[in-house]
Amino acid sequence: MEISNIKIDWAPILEGQIKHLEETYPDIAIRDSFRGIIDQLNSNKIKSRVILSGINVAAYGFVMESQNLDDRIYGSLGFTDPAFASEARLQNLLEWAEKIASSMKRYLMINEIFNAESMAEKYLLDRGYNKHRRDAMIIWLTDQIIKADKFPAEFEVTEIYGTTYQEYAKAEYAAYEGTPDRILFHTTSEMDRFTLAKSIFDGAYGEIIPSASFVVRHHGKLIGSVLATKKRTSANTRAALIADIFVDSSYRGNGLGTTLMSNSLERLRSLGFSYAELWVTEGNPARHLYENIGFTQQDSKREVFYYRKP
């Protein structure tokens, strides 16, 4: 039996997923991030559905609108126990979420299905979904000798606040054209992209570290940037996140990306940060740049989502 938007306590339903995420991401305050979601689910402010097996919740799902991007909604689906996982139950939840997305004419972005990852992946791909995987990479600044290359003389380099979020959003969007990361901005309007960039400048990925974040111009055109923020962790370790790095396609292949990254990392080390982390999409050739600098993949940390056009 499936039940939608009823008064129910979501805390025990999501407890298994929360514990799994806490084990996977021990440096992130996972439980805190779920607290607001559970409150909204309990008060029916988020569309939700559960599937029962007898008196037990066997499967669940909820969908949330994006705070910054109006072309998509995010779906989270799962099973309270692997024994409850089945294609029939997954189909039930997916068709429910797809109907909501279709009625709103939005992309449906589905997180990895909890307690049914392998079974669900094949099912989603067969259903026409695209898979997007991002891996975490880390560099220990105390263990690396980082040479900060000089920028070519014809380039103008300023700290990140030497630009506006509107200019930054336009340059970033153009740089992601034709890359695996384009889906992150795929059909968003210019206003949505401005809103997203503003949220980053306002601290969506942590407080920006101005002296380790740069923009580069050539003849007045913004052609590249690196943006470092203070990483939110549950420990006291000083950690940084390379929240964004991009180079205009016509300027790639001349070492500008390496120069941006090496200057940011050298500055972070001088500021006393122990390590820096970034996320890279599967298939992105920039991974080789990061590996050459000294980043290594964190095998236990990844983000997987699936998406399908409305």
C-alpha cells in the first residue's frame, strides 16, 4: 500500500540513510542538514510518499524544489531495509515523482537510491535516465611542495571580489559549455544563474577565502577563476574547499588552470589550512590536472544522481 502526504514521523524512516551518510561523510554535519528536511516532511511542507509492508514502512520518497534553479526538482527515494527493495516499489515511487516533475515541466534529479543502489542503477538507465557521478579529491597541504606559477604578463589577476556575481555567472556558464558539468546549469535561465552565483558569493559553499580566490582577465574579458571557501567540517581541522574552478575554452591547454590552482593552494597553505578538497565529475579531463598537482581521490566519497528531461 502506498500513502502520500500523511501525518507521519519521518525521523525513524530516514535514520538508516542518515547513519549511512554519516559513516560515508564523517566530516560533514549530515544530521543537522536533515533536521530541517524532517521538520518539513513532518508538517507536510514537502511532497512525500511511503509504501507499507504490513505495518512497516518499506519504501519512501520525497521531492523538493530547488532554492535557486527553477528548471528542476530533486527527488530522494529509498528503502528502509534492502530486503524491501524491488523494481515494483521503485517504479511506484518513480512514477509518482515523475508525475510531479512533468506537471511542473521540470527536470527530475534523483539521488542514488538508498539500500538499492545496484538494482536501481540498471532500472533507472533502462528507463532513460542519465547518470552523473562526482568524486571527492583531497590534497594535504602540509605534505606537498606547491610551486605557485606566475600568471602570464598579459593577464590581469585580481581577487574574487574584483568581479560581480553577474559577470562571474556569465563566464562560468560559457566555460562549462560542452563539459560533463553542463547539466549543473543545463536549462537554467540567466536570472537563475545569477541567483546561483549570488548564493555562492553569499556563502552557500562556505565563507569565501578572498586571498585564495582569483579571477583572470584578458583584454578585459573574464576568462578564468578559482574560488576557495572555508570547508564546513564536524572536526576542528582547518580545511578548504575548491568550490569552483573554470577556464574559458579558448584559453585551455596553456597551463592557466594549473596556475590558478597552484596559486590558490599555495595561499591556502600559507594561511594555515591543512588540506583542500574538491569535487570532479566522472569523465572530466580536468581530473588529470588535479592529479598532477597532487590531489588524490577519496574512494569513499562520491555523489551520484540521475536525471531525465521533463
